[in-house]
Amino acid sequence: LFRSDLMEATKPADARFTFPSSKPNIEIDFIFAAPKQAWKLNRSHVVDDPVTSDHRPFIAELEYTE
């Protein structure tokens, strides 16, 4: 439902899994923005840190274009 109406900040294909932080094999972290057409994803990455949290943080730089 979210993907049809909101802009999703996508993760790099080789780093989309974020849980558990020690050996990620599940994608649990997402960023959405609305309205969909007003946002552009400039870059994103998953922080390679197995210690700080139980999942790896997902960071995205979004640009408001309207």
C-alpha cells in the first residue's frame, strides 16, 4: 500500500538487508516520503555496524523538488 502512494527511498541492491546486525538476512528498515512526486532520492546506504544496534541503520538523502 505504501509503495503505490509514497516515494520509497530504496537501499543499494547489495545492502538491502538490515536485520540482524551481525549477519543481516531480513529487510526491516524503510523510508517513505509524501507526496510521491515531490521527492527525489539522491543517495542511500546501510551503515555497516554490527555493534551499535540490533539492526543496521538505513540512511537516505532526499531532495524536495516542488
